[in-house]
Amino acid sequence: MSTLSTKAALNGSSAMAPTFLLVGMPGLSAVPSWWTIPLVAVYLLSALGNGTVLWIIALEPTLHRPMHFFLFLLSMSDVGLTTALMPTLLGLALANVHAIPASACLLQMFFVHVFSVMESSVLLAMAFDRALAICRPLHYPAILTNDIVSRISVAIAFRCLGVHLPLPFLLAHMPYCHPQILTHSYCLHPDMARLACPGAWGTFYSLGVVLSAMALDPLLIFISYGLIGRVLHSVASSEDRRKAVQTCAAHLSAVLLFYIPMILLALVNWLELPLPPPARTLLSYVHFLLPSLMNPVLYSVKTKEIREKILKRLHRRRVGCAQ
């Protein structure tokens, strides 16, 4: 790693170097195979859980509703995000490979941010869905029609793909004044943009795109839950209040699981807090990997319709095998 770092330092110039250098989990570089097992386990369990959610929603006509369609998109974003992260994570874990070609790094950065912003956008759409269902229950079917859901989906796709498509090209053509050594085990936009020369015009667009999702979405979700809280405060029936809380429990858990590590990581970077490197790397792993692992569990346990349909399908298969 020291030889690679020296080469990277020598390559720090106005042009993008042919490779970037990734940082693995501090303290585990000498025994990379030890953390291969948990990484593979997390990916396989995440793929199994999210695949089950995708499978049950696709097959069950009774689950073809706005709330479950957004859950379908959430599972797609989780699968895509973990798949985009795994190549460099497994490269570090299996072979201690720190160097990554610039083109591969830009490609990974694009997909990581596309699926991250997709997850953030879907969580926002789900918050809107829950707020509408609780605050305007009588108008809910008339407002959130299939046409409106389709338009929301198109807006999410445009936000993820159209807005983020210029980012790799901007980063590829920006002048770089620092050694191209990244601080994570995967390629992230803020990590790459900080290596550019001060005043590079592309950084303004890049940072604006990233912050628009990661700052605006939590604010709008907070406002949605503020509206929900105001309605629940005026509800006289404790049973209705309990049902409303149960309806929001899985989504609120997913929101906290996604945004709290992200906000903590952003504060650590912006305020330059003296957090030990292993803690910073672990927090990054928690932000990107834990939601995709836990979201299927949360929605399978907290959402009665999903849980019952999964159990029903599994029971049918068991009976069919027995016969």
C-alpha cells in the first residue's frame, strides 16, 4: 500500500491519473480473508430478502397498490446498491487490491449514487403516500391513482439517471491537484471531488446534485411526518392512532436506518471530527450495507399483508412438495 501511495502522490497533477487508490478496513489488510465471509453473507442475505419482497409483490395481484409498488422500487434500489459496492469490497477482502482504474471508479461512483438517490427518492415517495393515507384517507384513492404513481416513477428515474449522468463526465474532465487516494473502500462522488483543484467549475454542479437529494429529501420526509403527527394528535380513538403508527413503523425505521448514518458521516467529514479511521469506515459500511439487509426484514415483520402473502406462498410450496 505504501508503494501504491507513493506512486499516487507522484501522479497528483492536473490530469486524472489512470488509477485511484481505495482504503480497506484498517487493521484487516494483513488478513483480508477474515472479512470476506461477513461481506458475502450480507450480500447474499440482502439479495435473498429483497428478492423475496420483489417476488411476492410481482406475483400477488392484491399487492399491486401504490404503497407496495414503492416498496418494490425500494427493494430494487437496495439490490442495485449492494451489487454496485461489492466488486471493490470483495477485491479488497479477497486479494487486497487497492488500485482501481479511473473508468471503473467513475462507473461505480455513478451506480452507487444512482441507487442511493433512488432509495432516498423512494423513501420520500413512501412518506408522501403515508401522509396522504393518514391525513386525507377519503381522498387517497382519487389522488394517488395509477397515473400519478407512474408519473412519480418517471420523476424518480429522471432524477436518478438524467441528473446524475453528467457526473462521471464532469469528474473525468476536471483538473486534479491532489494525489488520487480515496478514503473509502468504494468510489464516492464527494471523495473524488475533493481531489479536484479549487474552483473547478464542475464541482458546483456535482455538489448541488448530491446535496439536493441528501438534504432536501430528509427535510420533506420530516415535514410529512410533522403533518402525520398533527393529525394523530387530534385523533380521539387510541385504536385508530395505534393502527396509524403501525402503518408508519416500517417506513420510519427504514428512514432512520438510511439517513442517520449518512448524516453522521457527513458531519464527521465536514466538521473534520477526530474519528478513528476504523470507526469512520465502519460507519460508511453501516450506511450503505445495513439498510439493504434490514429493509426486507422490517417490511416482512411490520407489514401484515407482505408477511401473510409470503407465508401463504411458502405453505403452498410445502404442500405441493409433500404431495
